Amino acid sequence: MAAPRLFPTHSAGKEPARYYSLARYALLDALRLSGVGQGRRVLLPSFICRDLLAPIAMLGATPCWYEVTAGLTAAGSPDTWPEADAVLAVNYFGFPQDLSPFVDYATRTGAGIVEDNAHGYLSRDTKGRWLGTRTPLGLFSLRKTLRIPDGAALLVNDDTLLIGLPEQLPFAGSGVNPAQALKASLRRIPLIGSGLLRIATVLARAVRKQKTGSEIPFSDPLSETQILSSPNPWAGLGKALTHCDGAAEIARRREAYSRCALEGERCGVAPVFSTLPDYCAPYGYPFRSSLSGRAAMQRLADRMGFDLVTWPDLPEAVRTKAPEYYHNVYLINFLW
Ligand SMILES: Cc1ncc(COP(=O)(O)O)c(C=O)c1O
């Protein structure tokens, strides 16, 4: 199958995008292209999902950290950040990260900047630049924007790096999370689809609770060192990307955000971001709140047919030392 095109690109020759099952595999190749290997270091924000450590461990490299502010921008002067071979700039929840400290850091240290846009496929910054295209290497976790069994991409935005880019793996995966295909089919049933999806989700959680004692999957320490699924992208990924109506999806997400922001203000919860910037296609509505505010937002999420989750599952090395504001971020996830 021909590789789907993620964005129109500048590259005249080699296809600059590679597709994977998970963005962790995209990060693995991004780090290799940045010269990371045995004994090297990767600088990443301490407010991050523990899964992201696996590619670093698989390369025999070690993580080092910079902190983020309550507004999820990079904290402190980049002059004080530890030296590393690559640095990760994260567009949290699809909101554009300010890249200037990362550019300063890269100028000082020679580190490669990877724009982690796992949350922000279809999102742009206020200048209209697609997120994931603003630094030499950009990552996408497409499955976080489209309800598909898996899908991720690496975009090489610097032609000099194309030479080291491995060939595209066959689109032969069966899907890391095959249940998403069923859920998407349920959702498409006119009138009753979203109700059926809700029932399926409640049933799946009840079964998991019965089996494991918890409604949500347990946090697994192994996820910091290994990626257990195959890297090949799901066989249906190309079709899903081609069929996605980007403009409608962006509009739907912005409209959902405005509704959540209105209700959030009414129930006194604090949005993580004070405004929704122009062109931003948000992953969801991130907020901080007390338990009672959370309960009100859960009712809103139920009415809108969305999940409410806590984010992130912090790395072991960070969890106990992290500031309070790393522990109280909730997200109404707009996956449809
Ligand atoms: C900021 C960020 N980057 C990358 C990833 C990895 O994405 P994937 O689950 O597709 O490997 C995640 C996943 O949780 C994430 O939150």
C-alpha cells in the first residue's frame, strides 16, 4: 500500500513521513536520527507519560529532565538545563508549545529538537504552522485524534536527516487496540450509536474491574523499558487518514472545547490553558479541580459522550518528587 501523506511537504525526493503503530516507535527513530545511542542522554519534561521512557531505555540512553510550569511551558532558563543529545518539546493536549527556549538550548548544546506532537494532529500554532512541522523532527500519535486501533507518525522536516530514515514498515498490523474499530463502528450507527458506545464502555470497564479489581488499566513499570506491541502500523491507517475530514474534525474539537470551558467556569474548575488559541485543535479539555468539580465535569463528559481521565501516568523517577500541580490534571478526551 502506498504510504498516506500526512501533510504537504517541502521534500522533492524521499517521502518524509514514516508510520508506526505507536508514537513511541516514532520517537525511537527520531532519537536514532538525532544521534542518540548507548550512553547518550535525552532531555525531556518531567511532566510526561512513563511510556515515553521505553525508546530511551531501548537505545541504552538515559533520561534527564526539565520541569514545566503550571501552564505547561518549559520552566527555568534553558542555560541551566542539563546537557543532552536530544531534547523533547511537547505540545501538551494539542496546544502549541513555545519553542524559543528549546531553540536557545539547541544552539548552546547542539542537541536535536524533537517536537512531540502526539496530542496535536490537525493542530496549528497562532502563525498557522502545523504542529509537528516546526522542528527538524515531529511525532504524532494519530490514534489519539482519530478512533482507530493504532497509528502514529514521524515527520522529518529537515532534508539533511532524510538519508538516515529507515524504510516504511509494511502496513500489516492488526491494531494494538482492536476494540477501537468496533467502538468506531458503534458510534457510526445513526441516533443510537453514541448510547451504544457508552454502554459498551461501561460493560468493558465492569469486566476489567471483575478481572483486575480496577476499571482502568494498571500502570505498568515495564512500560518504562519495553514496547510490547509490534511497530507495524495498522492495515487500515492509510484509509482512515484519507477519509478524515480535517476541517470538520478541527471545528468539532474547538466547539467541544468551548462547551467544556463554559461549563468548567460554571462549576469553578480551573482550565490548564486560559484561552483556546486560534487554529488550535485541542486533544480535549484539560483542567484542574477539586473532587466535586471533577464530578460535575464527569457528568458533562457523560452527556457529551466523552471519557474523563487523569493525565499523565508519571515516570517512577518523577512521581514522588513532582509538585502538586503535576498530580491534579484531568482531561475530557474529545476522541469521537
Ligand atoms: C506526550 C506524549 N507523547 C508520546 C506519547 C506516546 O504515544 P503512543 O501511545 O502512541 O506511543 C504519549 C502517550 O501517552 C504522550 O502522551
